[in-house]
Amino acid sequence: MHEQINQIKSLVSDASTIVLLQADNPDADSLGSALALEQILGDLGKTIHLYCGVDMPAYLKYMKGWDRVTKELPKTFDLSILVDASTMTLLEKIQTDGQVSWLKTKPCIVLDHHEIVENPVYFSTVTINQANLSSTGELIYSLSKQLGWNMNRAALEFMMSSILGDTQGLTNVLASAQTYRIMAEMIEQGVSRPSIEELRRELSKMPQSIYKYKADLIKRTTFDKTGKLAIVSVPHEEIKAFSPLYNPAPLVQTDMLQVEGVEVAVVLKSYNDGKLTGAIRTNPNSPVAAKLAEHFGGGGHKNASGFKIESNANLEKVIVELEAECLRLLQELKS
């Protein structure tokens, strides 16, 4: 770890222009981490570019600076830093656009905290992936302290947003005693958690159309024969119509896990090109999400993970396989 930190210090010191990369599934942790690093590295005199292959979801726009994230890589840069992802699977846009060949010519730092990673970033110069941390925001806070990087008020606010995002407001198992200590340190330095929460809640309000769509998703939710697995599928037409307003997975998964007996909730998205994605969330006492995602070539945390089938996905077969593997993992966990 000490060697990796020295590598990061050297790479950042040698770079004038740095591009901060997010994967194609941005969330509060990835955006907050990127914006925090923009502040920290900007204070070191670096020119910073923010990149994501997709548009920022509406619910993340409470973080000031989201509109600086573009879908184009800069023509020249010295270093790239990928936050909250360490897998090529979540960098589809860069690969289809042919920009990986350009990224490979420059040093790359990968900062992540996911427990299981398939198809790792093969061109990374240095990777730090600490699964024992709540979020990439927590990782950046720790690294900044070790490297002696100044963290201004804005950077601290973004890192707090990262932590709150991945820990669901400090309510899930990702929040450790160290996470709470870091939150306390940020508050002592003037960051207001209530202000962040109020901004987030205001942007998380849903239009009437989304409220009604949520009801449709709940009606369509199916349960396996044990009642422990809840699944709902979202077809391509609904992805196009509703995802720009609100991501269907966080819209309904919390409610799915509140159903009596349910231990695992999965939201499947089917695309016209044959691609299928799965978002997996579990209750705290059923930490099988990472292994379930790994079965389908994905990865993530024990209680939150995801997977992607690139082509020719058969929804019915995937559901059957999901039910069987989920039951096996839950029985294995119990035994």
C-alpha cells in the first residue's frame, strides 16, 4: 500500500492535465469522488477534465459541478484517474468509441472499493481497491490525508455526499466505525450534513409520472417460490421513457426489500440490442449480492452489486438462473 501511495504521489506530481473518469453507471459516490478530486487536484495547480460516457442522472444534480462532466475526453492529458470502478465492463462507451487506445498511452490510476471485480482495467498503472471502505469518497479522504493534500470545504462536501450515497445515509453495512469518524471530522471542519440532505431530497422528488410508474413496477414484481427473491424487469421502451427522469432500480428496490420474507431484490433492464443488466440489493443479513452478480460476470459489494450480459440475453432464462443461484447462495449462507 505504501508503494502504491508513493506511485500516486509521483504520477500526480508529474502531470499537468488530469482527466477524471466515471463509469457508465454514475452514482453519488462516483460523481462526488470525481468532484472532490477536481477540487483537491485543482488546488495543486492541475488542469482537470471530468468525463462520463453517459449523461448525469437527474437525481445527482444536487451536487454543484455536475454540469462540468462531459462525454468527450480531452485531446491532450497526462494522467487519467478512474473513480468508483475497476472493471472494463462498466467502460463500454470508451471502448465502443475507440478511445481506450488513447487512454492506454497515458498513466492511469484506479480508485475503487468493490469486493468482487471481473474484467479489471488492464491498462491501469496503479490500482487501489479497498473493499473494507464504505465508498470511493472515503478512500479519497484517506489517501488525501496520507499524501498531505489539502481538502477544501467543497471537496469535503462532495466526499460526504459520496459516503452518504453508498451507505444509504449511513444505514447499511458499508458504514463502519471509521466511516462515522470521518463523517465527524468533516462536520468539525464545517460541512453541514443537513444541508446536503436537504439538497438531495429536493432533487430526488419525483414527477407524478414517475410516482405512477413506481406503482406499475410494484405491481409487476414477481417472487420466487421461497418468497426470498423479488424480481422486476424493465423493457427498453420504459428505459428510454423513464430513466432520464429517475432510475427504475433505486425507485423500487427499497420497497421490494421491505416485503416480508424478501432477502434479495433484483431489477433487470432489457435492451433492444440483446443486452441485459441486473441491479442486485440485499437485506443486511443476506450478503450474497456480490457472489450472485459474479455468477453472471459482474461484481460489487456483499449487499449491493450488478452485472451486465452484453448480447443475446434471454430474459426468461436469466430469471430462472437467478432464482436457482440465489436460492443456492442463501442456503449456503444459512449452512
